[in-house]
Amino acid sequence: MRYAGWPGRRRVSRVFENEQRSLLSLDAVTLDAGGTRLIRPVTADIPLGARTVVLGPNGAGKSLLLRLCHGLITPTSGRLEWLPGTAKAPPRQAMVFDRPVLLYRSVAANIRYPLEATRVPRREHAERLREALVFAGLEQRARQFAPTLSAGQKQRLALARAWALRPDVLFLDEPTAHLDLAATRDIETMINAIHHKLAGVILTTHDLAQARRIADHVVFVHKGKVIEWGAADSFFDRPRAPEARRFLNGELFE
């Protein structure tokens, strides 16, 4: 991938600077389905401006927690509050999944469609499309049928498409789970570039090495429960919870 620099000029996070440390507050949030409690009461704060990694083993409940935060799932109980203590409206959000959902259209049309669907002013479409294609390194593939892209190219397209909407908060669910090393490096480069412009990036991963590379803040999940959360340096160097210590040591445990 030829990384083409920052996609766009607007610094979104200025909207939130010096206002409030917490981007999102969760107060006793739970999720039940079929008589089973999938997410046990979660009380945690997501800091403003951070790359927050929701970390844990497969099946821990990371993706469910991410969808709760994004609003794709309604919690059974508890409360989520964006920018607590302020009168601001919830920030604009976008989400990229582990397997990108692409339209059966060209690469360019995949970016153009959400711009039209979300009523982005038409005068901005061409510039946002150009920036997204350059940022993803896909400008030479604008007319290519998107489903024929490689796995890494598809994920780069999904990430650039999300950025084209100019969100304040970006959710990423295991964004490199099915990618090789080179493609993973490309996606992490894009994530880090985008992060500097957003109020927050929140992503899930079970990849400990990736979490160490990316995280400013960690939310560690095990069996549907947030076991520990806090600054990444403290979590990796001095984990408090036994489950976190075992996970960091690479142990298999129930």
C-alpha cells in the first residue's frame, strides 16, 4: 500500500477539546437474550481522544459490548451517556466490521453511496470521494468491482468509506482478524492516522500484540464482564485482575 497521508483537512476532535475527559460513560449496562445474561453489569468510562481497545479472548463478549456502545443493540438495563456532564449531542459515529460489508458496485460507488444516503452536501461528494480513494491507496481501482478486491483492499475500502462520512467516533470490530501481516500493517497505519482527528477510536481485538501497538486505554472483557479497564501502560505493566494477568501471560483458561 502506498500510504498517501492524511485524508482530509478537518480536525474533528477540536469540537471536544478541553471539554470533558470522558467520551462515553457506561453505568451498569447489561444485555440478556433467550434468558441468558450475555453482558453482565458494565460500569466503565471511555476517555476522550483515546484509542480504546476492548480486549479479551474469543467469545468474551467484546463484539456485543461494541455494538451496545454503537447503538446497534439496545441494552437490557443500565445507561450509556455520551460526553457526560455536557449538553452536547451524541457524536457522529461510524463502524467497520471484521468482514467488510461491500455493495455489489464499483469501489467508487461504495464510497459515494453512504455520502448520498446520509445527505452529505452534494458539493462535497467529489472531494471526499477523491480523498478516501487516495487515503486507501485505491485511486487506480476506483472503477473495479468491489467484491473482486483482495481481503486487505476490501478492509481498506471499508475504513476509508467510514472516514468519508467524517465521524467523530470510529468503532472497529476485529478489523484485521482475517488479514495477513502486510494488510494488518496497512490497516493499523490508517487507524493511527485517523485517530489524530477523532474524539475517539474504539476497537475490539483478541490479538495481544495488536493491542499493545495501538491502545491508549484498555477495557478487558471476560465471560461477558468487564474485568478491568484503565490506561494501557498500567494494564500491560501492572494488571490488577487475575484473569488479566493470565491472559497477558498467554495462558488458556475458562
